[in-house]
Amino acid sequence: MSPGTPNPVSTPQRSYRGFYVTGAVLLGLACAVIGITGYFRLGSDTQALRDSCLSAAPGQWHKKFSLRVGLCTTALARTVASGFKLEPDAQAALEAVHGAEVGIYDLAAPAAEPTPAALLARADRVMLRRGWDRIVGVVNERELVAIYLPHRGVSLRHMNCALMVFHENQLIVVGARANLKPLADVAARHLEVVERGAGERRAGI
Amino acid sequence: MPFAVGTALLSLALTFNGRAGGLPAGQVDFGTFTPPSGGAQFVEVNLTSNLISLAAKLVEKQEPDVAQLLNGLQMVSVHVIGLTDENRDDIKDRMEKTRKELLTKGWDRIVAARQEGKDVGIYLKTQNKDTVQGLVVTVLDGNEHAVFINIVGDIKPEKLALLGERLHIDPLKNLPKPDEK
């Protein structure tokens, strides 16, 4: 083959390479878009809890705020924080949180006066179907607080919970995943200090 | 061979079905309570064994006796219902019905007190003299609140007061210890 003659194999290789590069860029962009919008989308369980309330209190709901930080973001935060000298309690709190999400919604024009009983009943049904139990429910006048935990998989190191607060036509839903071990250690440390202090006071030291 | 496998599967299914259908000896089904209309107070707390054992782990170093007590519990269920004109009669009827049912099902009433509009009943389900399988506390606080509490688990009678203290169940705090009876 003379030097001026084009290589018959190189053209399809180049076109394939271009295809792969374009594909990778598009995939990267899609991941970036999903990743960025993911910060503003609630997880499926928290979303279900929110939707149950929105449907139990018909009217014009307006999203005020919605934010979600997942496993990657919290891991990144822990990595960055490890480079700084933080207070032990702050360090423990950072180590404990493995994901959190919060959504705040306003009911601007209720079709009818929403009753906490109806909200709670609907939320209970929806969450039970998804494998969550309500462990706390408090209703006081027109305020409502409910906390849900999954049937299974609750341990000191893996704790998931969902929380709902309805107060003056405002709904707040929160979801959190945490490892409570670091916080338990902090609590134990503080209890030890309190007990030691009480013991010293009793002994007149 | 297929017959043997079929029989084994059937017996396994029946075993699981039997377990799922029956409540533990100390558990009482109060039924479902709905928050009263008109803004009256309503509080429900339902703690299952995994959450209770989690709490036990939190305190096991500082208070091993409390951790041991908590580890014996399977369930804690608390219902506080504000009474209104709409639900008062229904809730009072349910409380009376629950109390009668407990007595007919072999529970022991250890406290029955009525004073200044308060009506308190404490019931125990015991396996033998040494073990309490379940505890029910019912309180009618005048015409304001009704309280239903059920604690299920393996509880030593001498630990009931400690349980009341730790779970903030006032009627249990003043229970006499077994040797004081």
C-alpha cells in the first residue's frame, strides 16, 4: 500500500469511535441531569407519603421547597469533612446521616377543610401497603405529626424513617436514612459525663 | 416423593398461618382508634420489638437493668384519645368491653381505682408467678381523655414499677413490689 492511499479500515474505526464518544457524552449528560434533578425529587416512599396527603386534602397545593441528598452526597460530605478538625459531636452527626430529603407544600385553596383524621388514615393505608408501620401519630386540633418506620430492616446501623407534619395548611414530609451507631456513642459519652458528675456531687468531691 | 414434599409444604404453610393468625398471649387488640373531630387530642405510639431492642442497645452500657427489661419486651402500644361529645360514649363502651374481655380471658386485675373522676384499671397476663406476658392499663380521666396501654413481653413482676418509670406510665410507678403485698 502506498503512503498516499487511505487505509480502508481506519474510516469505520473512526466513525465507531465518534459514535462511542457521542454516546458517552450523552450518557454523562443524562446522568448529570438525573443527578442534579435528583436533588429536587423526593424518594419513592416519601413521595408516596406526600401524595397520600395531597389526595386526602384536595385543593391547590403549591410546592414551596423540595430537597434530597442521597448516599453519594453524604459520603462526599463525610470525605470532605474528614479533612477538617470538627467537633466530635458534629463529626458523629455527619457520620450518622446517610441520606435525607424534605418537601414543604402549602395548601393555598382547600376544596374543603382538611381533617387530620382523614390525612392520617390515608397516609396509614398508603404506607402500610409499602411495608411501613406508623409508630407515632399525634393529632392536636388541626395539627398532625406522624412517623413511619419500615416493617423490616430496622437496626442501629440501618435506620430509615419517614415523617409527616401538617400544620396550618402546610405539609412537611421528611425522609431520612441513618446509621445511629455514631449518635448512640455520643449519647453514651454524654450520659457517662452526666453520671460521673452526679456521682462526684453525691460523694461531695 | 411428591406426596411427601406436598405434605411438608402444607404443614409448613399451616405452621406459618397459625403463627400469623394468633396474637401473642399478652397482646390485646383494642381495635382501631380514629382521631376525634373538633380538635381533641389524639396520641398513638406503637413500638415493635426491633425498635425496642434498638432503644435497649442505646442504654445497655449505662443502664444494663433497663436494657435487660427492654430486651424482654415485644411490643408497646399506647393510645390517648381526647373525649368529645361525639366519641365519649363509644370510647367508654370500648373500655368497659375491653376490661370485661380481659377478665374472661384469664387476665388478673391488679388495680381498680376510681377517684376524683379518674378510673384506672391495670391488668396482668401471667404465665406463672414469675413471668408477666402482658400488661394492660386503661385510664378514663374524667370526661377529657381515655388511655389504653398494652405492653407485651417477658416482664418480671418486680420490674413493673421500673417499667412504669422508664415508659412514663404513672399508674405503674406506684405498684407495690411483690414482697410488699
